[in-house]
Amino acid sequence: MAIKITDDCINCEACEPECPNQAIYAPEEFWKFSDGTTMQDNKERDEGMSDEFFYIATDKCTECIGFHDEPQCAAVCPVDCCLPDEDNVESEADLLIKKEKLHS
């Protein structure tokens, strides 16, 4: 299951540097697979983008599986707005496959 940032976000930026996949973006910032990964895809995308608060690019989120024991964004969030995204459920095996694709 990917993590999402709720509208309780205060834009403190604490989560952004903690993400091993660089999947967290500032409001109105387009995301790319190549940001913080070995993927060479530089196409900017706006899926899931927010114009008000930080957001997580679901296609890049691995819940920190293969890096840490828990999602680092949730661990450092001062307002607990980094929560499991019930609309994007993935198994641990699927998240490990995604991690390998992002960091091969």
C-alpha cells in the first residue's frame, strides 16, 4: 500500500528528504521517475499532484520496503498526515519489485 499525504499537511518539508525514492514533491511540482532513482525516464507527470500541500507520487512509493522498517515520511511527520493509501494497496513482494525497478 502506498502512503499518501492528507490535507492536514502543514508543508513543513520534514518528509521530503527522508524518502529513499524521492517520491515526495512540493505543491505544484511535477514528478519524474528519474528523480532519485536509476530510471532514465525524465518525463514530467502530474498524476496525484497537489496544488496546496506536499504529495507522494504513488508510482514511486515503496513504503520504504527494502530500505527501512517503516515509512520514513510517517515517522518524521509532526502532524501525522502521512497515512496508508487505501486506494493503492500493494503486497510487500510487489513493493520489493517496484524498489528493484526504481533502483536497479
